[in-house]
Amino acid sequence: MERRTTTETATGSGRLSGLGESVPRPDGTLKVTGEFAYSSDLWLEGMLWGATLRSPHPSAWIRSIDAGPALAMPGVFAVLTHEDVPGEKFYGLELRDQPVLAVDQVRYQGEPVAIVAADHPETARRAAAAIVVDYEEREAVTDPRRAAFDPSCPAVHPGGNLVRHQPVRVGSAFEAEVVVTGEYEVGMQDQAFLGPESGLAVPAEDGGVDLFVATQWLHVDQDQVAPCLGLPKDRVRLTLAGVGGAFGAREDLSMQVHASMLALRTGRPVKMVYGREESFFGHVHRHPARMRYEHGATADGRLVYVKAEILLDGGAYCSSTPAVVGNAASLGVGPYEVGNVWIDAYGVYTNNPPCGAMRGFGAVQACFAYESQMDRLAAACGLSPVEIRVRNAVSQGSRLATGQVIDTPAPLADMLAELAAMPLPPPASPDLRALPGGVAQTTHGEGVRRGVGYGVGIKNICFSEGFDDYSTARVRVELAGDEPHVLVHTAAAEVGQGLVTVQAQIAHMELGIGRVTVAPADTAVGSAGSSSASRQSYVTGGAVKTACEAVRARLDALRAAHPDLSLEEVLERFGPVEETREYRHRPTFPMDPVTGQGDSHTQLALCVHRAVVDVDADLGLVKVVELAAVQDVGKILNPLALEGQIHGGSAQGLGLALMEEVQVRDGRVLNPSFTDYLIPTILDMPPMRLSVLENPDPHAPYGLRGAGEPPTLSSTPAVAAAVRAATGLDLPRVPIRPEDIALAPAAAAGAQSAT
């Protein structure tokens, strides 16, 4: 296996190292010191503040809206409802089914009903609260199984409750010597980014609007905002403002249309900033899932068949549910060779909060189920968790359940062997601070048991199923003073992943020029697609590389025609050299609607995790002692940034395993705050052992493989498996709550047998 190689280049003030070097982030120091300008820091003289009135009900008819009390308040400049939407009243990522402002009904708690602009944020909030809405509550559809399969269930939308059903059918042999079954559940996880939704809309002289916003996809925002405003796209200009995290939740619109409507109505800049509670209602979440699996194998642990039913709750609106269903179906058996597959994946509407993109995107839910099944199968066959996975591991040349051949390196068996060979952490320390619960627990270690668990995940990279997935880059070389300078301009959203640094590294690598500037992302250049699906290094990196190659070819031609001139002299005489290029990855194809067959994915990435946990079975407390991971990234572009991606993905997977869940009861969110929605802190994250492999993908720029999402998949089942190993409990649901352990009848016996 090829490991990372270092490119030696000059470094220094204002200069870069090439690919393979840990180039510092240009925004890193500013973010640490608090000087970085996020979208919530935007300010213009004379601006107004926007606020949103949201429905308190998950399902209701709207009988009337009285804006009079709000309009009568001093300092209020506008109160708008659906009647004031100047263009199309609905928008959406894949299906335009979501109203800008509720028309005659609300379908989830928190749905926007009216918006207000005022001269002070508190005035705007009070005015929104003063609007009188007459609701007629109705039955809320909150059970996804009923929504999917009960003909008597009310329809959330006129077309019914089914968003997508994707079968996968392979083979006909569904009998085996060893059969294990299980039912699994994944709770609703929030992306929990630290910078809530915010932005600033500025009315323009041409009757359009300039929108400065934290988003993941500038051009798809533009595609949705412009029709709602009744404007051509070229009069709705978007610029990326500072983004405080995303993880999928900023793919959908939040305040973009609302702020723009208020700005155009008042003729003043309008700023909107959600508070933390409103943020929980203002963006999509990870789809909760209910899954039924059956695995059949030979007595020695070779998979014969897999059957699965995967039910995903999409909530009130479509968002990206169809694509999430496609991922769950196509990757539903995991990175294992199996000749017979029967999968049914469903996405349904309910009156629960809308769900859409979140890191891992359908593959996370399926991974928890199929990895739990692999552990059950290992026990039934008398094999170790590692051995059962090695015996069934895919490799280059294997076929997915969709029939797609893995035509790039996939050394899963070797990765598992390397992971298993890593040393385990030392036994638990008698120091109370190192035990589950720390000094606050009521025991001194006598009820603590250790467990080790493994998890394997496979994730598609880039957009799938025939989507026209491309990115655009404009590269310009010119003199800045007496030195050559490179300007890179794309619309790719830097959401914290380090993309700005990687673009600059690529430009330096391709052009050999040390001074590189990456322009702010905006819609003045062609689309770069979404900062999701672990795709930007691949697609925007490919676009920057291709544009640089075109610039270099022109420069080389000029220098060949004028061999007596230096690069500086060529630029001085002939002026700047600029090229714009689009980059597309190889084509993908939709899954067959009946069999699920088709080459639906561009690239596949593997990550394996081992988790070591200490569990106090009496109190139900879990401490993750260590996480170890092996991941193949094809080519390391920036080691430090890559390490951060693996650590971050592992942290989100740990959170899903043990603590993170949006609690929804009867369609109402019970914990819209970081007081009650728990995310891992630095005290919850353990030390990590990492091994990063480089097996280049010949189809990708530099051979790279998207790296941000795979660790989110495999970390969750690894932690859950370790807790099972420590307690002897089944634990078919994540997050695992303390009561799932402490109140389980078999907890004490299981803990004893695990030792």
C-alpha cells in the first residue's frame, strides 16, 4: 500500500506548501481568537431586523391571520404572510412542496407562518408574537409505519405519504444454515452546528437583492429564492458569509427568502439571526429510521442472503428524502459480498420535523443495522467480530447489491487486520475521574465493565443516480506588484472543512506560484454544487486543477514563443491569463425502480472503527476510552485537515451512539436547546489512533477519495457494539440511553458474563 508522499515547496509569509503538506487554514487563527466574521456578525447602517412567527402545532388548518397588533407596534416596518410572496409560493430541493409561508395549513411544529421587519431585534420578536393566528388543530400523523402502510392514515400531502420506495432485488436463494434477525432504530439526530442560521439581504438599485448568507450551496439557493421573489436569477446575487458549521442542514433554505422579501418590501437591508431554539425548528435533521434485517449464512459464516426493510421518516416536507432513500437502499448490506439481496427502503411524509441531509446521508442508518447484524451473525457462527467481517469483505472487483462493480482499490480485509492489530488501551485507572460519570458517580469502579466493539462502513462519494454533478473554477494569473499572483474563484462553500486551503494548495501545485488568493464564494461564477457528499475536494478540486492546467498551457505557449522573457515579463507584456473550466466526474445512473440495479455511485469510501468503552451497568453510564480508525483516502491533500475530518466524523458518530437525539412526542420537539440536546464535548471524546491509507482512485483527481463522511458511519456501530460487549444487552437502538442499560432486566447478569 502506498503511503503519503511529501511535496517539498517553499514556505513563508504569504506562500504555500503543495499537496500532502499540513498547510495552516487562513481562517484558523481568526476563529480561535474570535475575530472571524460569521454571517451573524454582518452589519449595515440603517438595517432592519427580521423575525419569524412559527406554528405551535404539528398539524392544523389556518382559519385567519391578524397582523394588526404587530403593525401597530412602534418600530415595526412590515408584517408579511403568504399573500405577500411576490412569486412562487413553494420551494424545495428535489420537490417544490414547501411553502415560503404557510398558506392554508401547517404540517409541522415550527412551520413559518408570518415574518416581521423592525428596527430592533427584540421589537421584531415581540411583534411576531403579537400576530394573532386562528388555528384549527387536526390529527397529526407521527408514526412513520402507519404513514407508509396504513390505508386509513390521513395524507400529509395530497399525493399521499410515500415519498420514495426503492427496492433492491438480487438472486432467489433465501435459505441458509444460520439465520439471524433483528429490528433496529435510529433516533433523530441534529447537525448541531454552532452558528445558527443567519444572513443579510440588501435591496439593490436594479430591483434585485444581494444576499449574504451561510449556506452549503449558493446556486441551488439562488434557483429556489429567485422564483419565490418573482425575479430573474441574475437579480438575486448570493455571497457566502462566514459559516459556523453545516453538516447537511444548510442545504435547505431557512431565512433566505424571508429576509429578501422583507428587504424588498421595506427598501432597507434586513438581517435575520435565529436563536438556538429557533434553529432546531428552522432546519432539517437526520432521518429517524426503523429497520428490520435478516441475515442468512453458511455454518462457517459466509453470507448467503440479506433481507431488509428500511423505513425513513422524512417529516413534513420532501427535502432530500428521495436521495437518502437511494443511499440507504444501495448501501443497505454494507461492504460485504452477498449473492442474494431483498431490500425495501421507504421514505415517508409525517407531521414530524422535516428531515434531509446530514453527514452520512442514509448510509448511517443502514450501517448501524447491518453492523449490528454482523455481530449477531458472528456470535451465531462462533466467530470473532473481526473474522466474520474479513470472511465477507468486499475487495476490488466485488459487486455491490446494485450490481455495480467496485473498480477501485477496496482493501477492507487488510484494513480490518490492521485495526485489530493495534494495541488496546491499558486497563481502567482507579482514578474516579477516568471512570464513567467521573467523580459524580456513586461507585468506585466495582460495577464498571469494559467492552470492545468494531464497526465497518461504506459511503458513496459525490452525488449519485445520474445527477449532473459538476463544479466550476475560474483561475487567473497576474502580476501583483512585481510578483506573479494566482486568484482562484469558485462558488464552493467553505463550511469548516478546509476547502479554501485545499484550493490554494492545488493552484500552487499546478502553477508553481507561491502567492495564491481564493476569492469569496458567490454566484458571479458558475456553480460548484453543494458542500456535501464529501464531494468538494473531488469535484471543485478537479475544477481548480483543470482550470490551472489550462492557464499553465497558455503561459507555457507564451513563454515558448518568447523564451527570452521571464514569467513576470510575460505577464507584464501580455497581461493576465485567465481560464474558466467545469469539471464532471464519470457518469452515474438511476437505480432501476424495480430491481435497484445500476451504477448509481461515482466513488466508494471505506472506514473501520474499533471502540473501547467502560460501562457502569448499575448507573447506565458509558465512557468511551478509545476510538481507533483505519481509513483509505486515496491521496492525502492536507494531513492536518484530514485528521480533523476523521476526528469530527467520529465525534458525530459517538454522539449518535450515546447521547444525541431530537426528542419528538406527538409531533412536538421536547428538547430544542443544547441544555437538553446533548452533543459530545472535549471531555466525551477519547484519544484516537488513526491509520490513513493511500490507495489512489484512478478516476479521481490526484487519486483522492472523499473523507469527511465515512468515519461518521462506522463509529456509531463500533461504540454500540462495545457497550453490548460490556453489558451483554441487545441494545437495538441508538442513541443508547442510561436507562436502556441500568433498567434492563438482564443488565447485571450480562455485565457479569461479559467479564
